[in-house]
Amino acid sequence: MGIHPDVAVLLDLVPADFAGGEQIDWAGAEVALGAKLPSDYKALLDTYGVGDIGELVILPPLPSDVRGWEGCHIGAMTDGLRGLWEEDAGFPDVTLGADAVLPWGSGMNANEMAWLMNDPDPDKWPVIAWRRHRSWGESPWALFDCNMVQFITRMMLGQFDACPLGDASLWKRTDTFVSWREQHRRLRAGLDPSTGEPDPYAHMYPITEDWP
């Protein structure tokens, strides 16, 4: 089976040089979450592993075994994001309740990204985003008629009418994917986890000798 076509486009922008190499039990993950997951999302994690593109955190479905990241996953983030959906009364003209919201991305100055589970086929789910910073009077929620990998590539290529998030760190620019395993290795070596460059503040990270 060849690579997912949307992930192939992303690879041209963001090489998988620092992939994590995880082998995710997708059947088990979907049972645990109670939902099937989109094929582009599964292909992205199968290709890159678990990690970040710049400041964009790609949430794995279940807890990571990398020290420090155990609480960062879809299962842990769902209740909080659904609470925001309820608090804001969702996206205008969308009548679905909070149980139709499933997160897949976080970070980028407190922007949260999710799927709107509005179809039995997860490959048809659009992306929704909660933006902490937006124009006055504008809904904090935005909806995008594309899958999550397309959302990432279109943001980096500037193919939306305007920056889709309240943070422009990936708008019309690319960045590097760095797995959480590589970030952990860099921290232990006294390097910046994102760039791999020497970090004069490395001693301030909570890394101790008992870390694996």
C-alpha cells in the first residue's frame, strides 16, 4: 500500500528526518476512543511518529510512553475541548453537540484543533479550530472543509483566505517535525528540543538522572 496522498504532499514540506518510529495499535486505539479515526491522521502518525511540527502538537490517540508527554493525547484533551464547545455554543449554524468534537492538535499559542464528527465516514470530517485570539465579535470557533493533513499543508502554503488560527507561526511558512523521543534526547543532551542547538537554559528543564 502506498503512502496517503495528502501525507505525501506534507512530506515535501516537512521531512520525516526526526520521526519517532512508533507502531500504533489503531484497532485498539479506536476501541478505547469509541470512534473510528481518519485515514490521513493514521497515515501521518504511521509516517512521522508522535511529535510536533514547529509549535503544532499532533495528539496521539492514547498516552505516549515518552516521559513528560503521558497526559498529552486525544483521550486526555477531549473533555476540555468539548467543554469549550458547550461554553461557546459551538460554531454558528452547527447544531451538533459537544460529543461531536474530537481533538487532534494543540499548541501554537493556545489554539486547539479538532474534527467535527458530522458523518459516519471519518474521512469526511471537517476540521474545526478554537482560536484564543480572533477579531472582536468573531466566534472563537472556525470550520474548514478539509481533512487535518490538508489543513496543515494549506496553512503552510497560505491557501486559505487568511491565517486560519490565532497564531501565524505556520502561516505561509514551513517548520520541522521533531518527535517527542528526539525532543527528550535533545533535552538530556542540553540542547533546545525544537532546534537541536545548544541551549544555555537547558539546566532549567526538569530533567533528572532517573529519566529513561
